[in-house]
Amino acid sequence: MDKIFQCVQPCLPVNKREFLDTNFSTEDVRVALFDIFPMKDPGPDGLPALFYQKYWSVVGDKITNACLGVLNKGLDLEIINETLVVLIPKVKRAVRISELRPISLYNVVYKIIVKALANHFRLVLRDVISETQSVFISGRLISDNAIVGFECMHALQMRKKGRKGVMALKLDMSKAYDQVEWDFLAGMMAKFGFSDSWIGLIKECIKSVSFSILVNGVSCGHVKPSRFFVRGTLYLYTSSSSVQRAFPTIFCC
């Protein structure tokens, strides 16, 4: 991991870093709430975003204070980051864990906090994401890279002349964002140029979560994860996966 970090160059402009370090506002919280689909799956509180949106004039001040307390003052997030997990069968008569699709149910307040972070992070995304990164990026399609891959393989197969040989490597990409180590994420963000305060806020969001499995409507167990992933943090996975921009240097180290 250290060898990889040595090859990663800072890419976040100073003005963008300063922007991320500015305090969140009341408007940031309001916009984040109304960006959430009204009837999105409710969490342990049992209330969908629609409730908070419809009665914003009543609950707005308390919700805003709670969110800004976490975003600007670093208050403990663990209390509101308890999550229920529902296992939905992908096939009839599922008997393996791989045949179940986990659906995480978060509290709306936590969704607002993560959404506010994502809205800010979106504005600096193009500074830290490689041009070849296609997945999870607005305006880009994962199929673009697949087409490029097919074209490259076709070119290799059709190549008949030349003194230098060529080769292709097939990498196992089965370990996606749910397998990203937190230390790797924090290290990549630090190398990109993010401040300690911003990295600390992100780590608090992903480390404070706890899961309970919902079985027949009853919450069972209490699990603390040790790796990614938390809903709303796909942008973070996308930035961490941009280590590919350092690959040419890594291979030469």
C-alpha cells in the first residue's frame, strides 16, 4: 500500500480544498433533504424523507441543527447511524448468502448528512477522477470502457507485423466498493490533497455505522463493519479507484 501511495501525485487544487473546508450552511441541509426521493426506504426511525419534506417548517430547525452539528462541529454520528439490513432473495428458495440481496435502511438524518457531503464532493470530482474512469460518473457509461477493451483485443488479434511483442492482462475486479479498506481510502484522499478535517468527517461517516439484520420484522444482532461500504459514498469509492492513474509509475517503481 505504501508503495502505491508513493506514486500518487496531489491533484486537488488549493481553492477546491478550501471550498471543502468551509462550513456547511442551512441551505446545504435543506437542499440535501429535498434531493432525497420522498418515499425512499425508511430506516429504524420508520419515517420516509417525505415526512421531513412535508413538515419542514415544523422540524426543519432541529434537523438542521443536528446535521450541522455533525458536519461543522464533529459531533458523534454513531447514535443516528444505526442501520437495518433486509435480505431480499434473488432466486426462488435461496439457500446461500450470495443468493440474497442486502438492502440497507438508514435514518433520514444520516441520509441528509451523506447527501450534503456528496453534493460538495461532486463539485471537485473531475479534479480527482481519471479520464479513463467511467463507472459512477455522470455523463459517462461503464460500457465505454468495455467497448475500448474489445477494440484493444481485436487490434491485438489482428496485429501481424512488428518486432515488439504485446500482451494483455485480465485483472480480477470482483472486489468492488464493498471490499475497499478504510485505511486505503483515507490514504488515497490524503495523497490527492484533501484536508485532515475532511478525511476525518468521511471516516466518521463510514466507521460509525452498525448493522442489524431484520428477520420477520424483528431486528437481530449488532454488527460493526471493518470495510467499505456505506450508502451515498460511491463517489469516495470512485476516487479511491482512481489509483489507476498512477499505474504506469507503480510498475516502474
